[in-house]
Amino acid sequence: MRYQLYFLVLLGYFASPNTNAAQYFTPPDTQQVMIDVTFLSADLLEGRLTATPGEALAADYISARMQQLNLEPQPNHGTFVQTFEFDYKDNPHAAETRKLVGKNVAGFLDNGAKQTVVIGAHYDHLGYGGIGSLHAGEPAIHNGADDNASGIAAMLYLADKLQMKGAPKKRNYLFIAFSGEELGLVGSKRWVAADREGLEIAAMLNMDMVGRLRNKDNVLAIYGFGTSAAWAAALDASEKMSDITSVRDSSGVGPSDHTSFYLDEIPVLAAFTGQHGEYHKPGDDAHLVDFTGIIKVADYLYGVLESINGEKELVFLKTRQREQRQAAAFKVSLGVMPDYVYAGEGMKVDGVTEGRPGFKAGMQAGDVIVKMGDLEVKDIYDYMEGLSKNKAGDTTTVVVDRKGELIELEVTF
Ligand SMILES: [Zn+2]
């Protein structure tokens, strides 16, 4: 928090109209990105958990920024904020469900075109912890500066840049700040199913955690590369104008909102600057964010939009789901595909590869791994830790939850 106040004071000083222009050391675009990230990740917003006052404050801020950028509400919606009701369980085993109301925030840039490209980022985060948090200890505000104030700042930057002279304008743009992402892509699922109101969506670009570019030497992960044949040339063209190098993954399914669009057969791309030690912990703060990097990522996607501007039709392609990339780092694997969007406790298996240890032990798609040896598996990270404790030839007991029944399987790696 102290760093955040420092930034605000600093910005106030240098952005003051009395300051001589020669004293500026940060370009105005970068200043705006700093302000957006710093405000959204301030303690005042208490971690922006869906259906809390912190979420409402964030939604107000994003609406005000959309208005300032001369965007309009989505056609047939009237306001930037779009509420959605959903059932929520406080933990996966709770008997009671509660009805909660979340808020997506959408701003439309009307170019009078037939098709619309959705540019999205989620703005909700984990509040004081709970499900999804990797923090051990007393509840603490999870500020979510990288996850995902960074994506919102990049989205707002694009909303500005796409209105400038020479911008690609053969499609309309709808900028959506999603809520409920951390609870299982709730806001984006709802928007795709019920709130698109007849808009013809050409593609969806998602930005989730784009604030750590410099930590990875300007290497950017791009997901969904295989969801349209048009992406390869567009990414190559943009990369020529950027100092970003992309690492591309074909799958349209991943742990963020682009999945909701992919499953509706819309071509998607998702940008991600990579994992770090503060992921889903209270320490994901603004002072660790690479503000210039956020602009580089947004400019990179702007280049992609320029490239596809002349393409009449982006043809959707189905992609194969990939096995967890990090699994390669371990000496052994089960040969199962994790369900990246599973929000409950444990590690849910999406698919089982024939002939591999999981298959031989009788593991099935839909099983939720809850224990490996002595280790309780609460999430995918526990699962990876469980794997790392074994070597080829070892036998261990894996407990899976199969439709509510706990089953012990003997696995030999
Ligand atoms: Zn996120």
C-alpha cells in the first residue's frame, strides 16, 4: 500500500499542469496505465471479489473510464454495467448455494460495421483469499495488480488507440471487463450465453496477467493460436514491429475468459506474460508491474488487429487440448490432461492418455484427484508437487473423487 500511495503522489506531482513539459519522464500513455493499475489494485478495493463493494468500486471506475474514452454502452443495454445472477457455493462441499449478483462492464466502439471484435480482460480477483488463493495464513487483501488490473489497463489503452487516425476500423470493437472469472469464468460464460444480443462476433482477444513482461525478457505467451488459420500471419506481422517474441500454444481452452468464446466456436487469442511467485497471493502489487510492458503487449495485439482488418472472414478452427506444459519438467507423469477451468478443490482430469500410468491404474476423465501418497491435493500446484516426489518405477496410491465416491488407485510410474 505504501508503494501505491507513493505512485499516486508522484503522478500528481509530475502530471500537474504547472510542471514544465521538459520535466516529464513518463509518457502520458504510460502514466494512464500506471493510474489504472494503481487504483484498481489499491487496498481500498479489498481485492475486487465478485459481488462485494470492492467489485462495485472497480466497476464504477471502469465505467467512468469508458465514458471518458467516448465509448457507448453495448447496443440494447443502456448502461456500461451489465449485471448477472449466479449460484455460488462458499466451498465445493457446502450444501447451501447462495444467489449472488456480479457485474460485467462493457463499452462499445461503433465503426458502423457488421462484425464486432471483443477485447476482454477480467477485473475481479480473490478478495481476502479463500478458494483459489495460494496464500497460507491470516486472510489478507489480494490486490491482483498483475491478475488482472494489468489486463484492464491494456484494454482501456486499446480503446483509446483504436479511435485514432489510421486505426483498423473495418469492424466494431466491444471492450468487456469481466467479473466472476476467478469463480470459474462465470461472467464471460454468462455474456456469451445471454448478453451478446445478436452481435456478430468475429474474434475475441483476451488479456489476463500481462503486467510482468520485463521479467521474461519480452517473451509473451499467446494461447489460441490454432483457433483460426488467420492468426499465424497476423502474429508474424505484428511481431516484426515489436520487440516481443511470442511463445504460441494452439489450444483455445485455457484458464481464462477466452475459453467461453472458444467453446462458442469463436476464434480467440489470449496474451499472458507468465507465472510468478506472487500469483494468487497478497503480494501481487502494483510496484511489481511493468507498465511499459503492458503497453508493449497492447501494441502487439493492436498490430494483430491491423493485420486482420482486411480479412473478410476469420474462419474458426477446433484445437486439440494440450497437456500441462510444466509437466515436462517432471521425471514422471500420469498421462492425464488437467481441466484448466475447474474451480473446485482437487485436480480434475479432463482426459486420460491410453497406455500411460493413469490409464493403467484405471483413472477416468471426470475423476478429481484429491490425494497422492500422503499429500492432500487441493489444486493443480499440489498435483505437480505430488508428481515431483516420484521417479520412474515408483508405485503410489492416488485417491480420486468419482461422482462423489472416493476411489483408491495404485499407480506405477
Ligand atoms: Zn486472472
